[in-house]
Amino acid sequence: MAKNRKKKTLRSCKGVAWLVVLLGMIVTVAGAAEAGAQTLRIAAAADLQPVLPPVLAALQQATGIAASVTYESSAALTAQMLNGAAFDLFLSADMSYPQRIIAAGLGATAEPVPYAHGVLVLFTRHDSRWPHPTMELLRDGQLKRLAIADPKRAPYGRAAMAAITRLGLNTALQPKLVTAANIAQAAQFAETGNADAGLISQTAAVTPALQEAGSFVVVPQKLYPVIEQGAVVLGHSPQRAAAQRMLDFLLSAEMQRQLQRSGLNPARAATR
């Protein structure tokens, strides 16, 4: 009898142990599914590559929402989405590309949301002929190579060409232009000396690497149209609520101050 009771007790203990393990597995799977459901797929303009990491770290800490980001020119990202690429949120370097997404029936809203204003700067290396650049260096005959982003694909490239045109330097500078696929690559050309100077984003110019390599002057705003950077949540996204939460977070006063520290100007819409 005592032996039978011992066997029953042992079987009972084993059953409880297996139940604990099973419950643990269920909790783990549920947690993983929840974490997976909170992972946003963000398509972000190349000028945001040095900007977003602290924002996304703060987002995850505050909300538990994690994100994976693909950085490219706004045009390239738009083409990917129009061809079926799956993203939850698009952060463009202007308003026109999100508007194309909306026009194609892929947006969750009727209009894109402005989240920041881009700033164009003229950058040179410390060891160049112009260690302390001014706008006058664009008229210097010693300037041989000027890096810009592709104006057909990148809003900062269009801003650079607008400034060159407004200064009446189109004819003089056209043969000297080194055209990059996006603004991050244009900054790389300027940083590494593959160009004498670069018309690049302030977001790139204020990074530690470029601050160590050179210096910059802000291009007067009157020389180019305002670079209003816009966002749109994708209508087909299974994470629309989380994507909208990310966008609201980006528009918060604290995050707008973070964007400003990273080289962008706040959006007028950022009143929260």
C-alpha cells in the first residue's frame, strides 16, 4: 500500500512538473508572438540613418514597441512599396513620396503627416583648401568635385540643385557634380575626400564622424524650398495601431527636441 502511494505521489509530481513546463512554454510562445506583433517595419529616408536609433530606443523603452528600419532614398523606398514591399510606416525626406503612396491607395490617411524640416549644409574636410567653409567656396575655381544626392531621387539633391540654380552657378558647377544615390552616400563622398565639398543634410554633418572630419556652414533657407519631411502609415499594415503610436511619439515635444539635436528642424505640426 505504502509502495503504491509512493508511486502515485511520484506520478503526481511528474504530472505537476510537466504542467509547469507546458504552461511555461505557452507563456513563452505567447510572449514571443506579442513581441513579434510589436515589431514595426519602417521605411526611412537616408538622412534619418543617424537620427532614428535614439528615437527608436526611447520608443521601445516607453512602449515596448521594437522596430526594424530600411534606410534608402525616398524614391527607392517608394518604388519598393509600390511594387509590394511590406512596411508599416514610411518616413520620407519630403511630402511628395508619401503622397504617391496615398495616391496609389496604400496609405492609411488622406494626407501625409509632416514630422520635421530638413536642413541643407555645405561641408568640407578640415584638411581641404577650405577648412572653414562659406558659401563663396562654390564660386572658387579650385573646387573640382562637389557631392550632392541624386536630384531625381532624393529631396536633398533637389534642394542642392535649387540652391545652385538660385546662386546662378548651374553652368559652372554642373561638370563638377559628383552625384550619389542618396544623401548618406553624398555625405560619405564628402567625408572621405572623394569630393572636395558636399551639399549634404545637417543630420549627417552633426554626426561625430563628420564633425571630426570637417566642418560645415548652413545653406541659407532662401536658396531652396523648405524640405518638409512627411510620414504615412501604410493602410495594409497589420501593425497600424503601433505604427500610429510611433508617429505620435515622433511628434511629441521630447522627440521633436531630439530631432533638433540630430540636425532637423521641428515640424509645425508637432504641438503635442
